[in-house]
Amino acid sequence: MTLARMSQIKCLLEDAGWSIIINNKDLYKVFDDQIIWPIRYVNGEKNLTIVFQLVEDFGNRTESLADLFFFKIDGHEEEFVFRKIKSDQWQETLSQFDKKISSIVANSD
């Protein structure tokens, strides 16, 4: 289900006018307990980085997507916690992320 939630985030970004600027084969590549998605807004004037953080139960290093805990926009405080895909909490997380990413574009003038 982790891939499905990440696909939802990818679609949300694309629908909002953002492009992920890495190869598809690297979308789920873990390095140092993180997955990094550099993104660019449609007009090319705004670049951001989405950071997905993996956390293993006992604090050990992990590369398992099942250990994905939250994601955030680098340089911003809000963390968006992964929830069960069919839960109301997950839908609220997606909505909050959509509002945040849209506000960054609106405030970039």
C-alpha cells in the first residue's frame, strides 16, 4: 500500500502543475533512510524537494518502503504522516498537503 499512497502524492503533484525531475526508476530509491523527489513547477520558476522519511521500529537503518513514516517539503516545518490508505486521516493528510503545495505557488510572486 505504500506505493499506492506515493502514487497518490505523485498524481496530486502533477495535477497541481508540478513535475518530479528524476527518472521513474529512482522514484522509490532509498538512501540514508529517505526518498527524495526534486520537483519543479510548470513555469520552471519554482523548485522544491519532497523528502519521504523512513523510520524503523528500533531506530535501525532501513530501506523497506513499509517503514515510510512521513513526508515533508524540504525547508518547511509541516510533516505529513502516512496513514492507512482508505482512512479519513489519509484523505485529510492529502488535502493538507495539496493546500500547502498550492500556497507555496501562490506566495511565490
